[in-house]
Amino acid sequence: MGKARIRRSGALYLPYITKGIQNETVLKCSDNSGGKFLRVISVIGYKGRLNKIPKASIGQMVVVSVIKGSPELRRQVVRAIIIRQKKAYRRPNGQWVKFEDNAAVIVNPNGDPKGSEIRGAVAKEAAERWPRLSAVASMVV
């Protein structure tokens, strides 16, 4: 077996996670902020080839539009952090992980969650990268 691929983000070393979310993907909103479904508009920090579709994975911040939810939140453009993805990815210890849905949590630009609780599991990679998520999460897998 080869070594796990590691990417450098500033001073933080992050393991490579297979990207399972792209533009126009509909995500389930897993917090109690008032949103139900979110559509990905763009990926924060994505630098890619012209006309290539931006992709994201667990723990990355994305810009989303609320397509279903409370009336005051609908059609708003907000930021969110991806906490679950259907596409399987490999952890550095060799374990493969995949979830049953694609889900995100609405946050402010600093990464603080808008809601006070998160329903369902939160991936360990997202909780390690965003500590405020793990404080609100009911279960970290």
C-alpha cells in the first residue's frame, strides 16, 4: 500500500478526502437554523481550471442557496460546511467511510454554526477542522 496523500493548507496538514460534492448538488441541512435543503453555488478556496466544475469534500466551506426552509431563510445565499457525503473516502488508517446522505450545516463566515444543534452524525474530519461544530454535534463518527 502507498502512503496516504496529504495536502498542505497553510500550517495545517489535511489528509486527502475524495471529493463527492460539486456545484448544483442539493444538500440536506442538518441543523435547526430553519433551512431544509441547500444548493451548492461555489466552493470557498477552490482554485481550478477554467470551466472545470468546482468540487468539495467533507470539512470544506461552500457557498449555498437555501432552496427549501423557513420563509425568511429561503432564497438567501449563505455559507455552509459539509459534514456528510455519500461518496466513499479513505481515512489514513485504511478505513473506508461513506454516509447515507449529503449534508451540511449553515455557518457564518467565521465558521460558527447558526443553529444550536446538529441532527445526525458529523464526520470526524469536519469536527477536527471546525471545533465549534463538534461542540454542537450530537454524534461524531
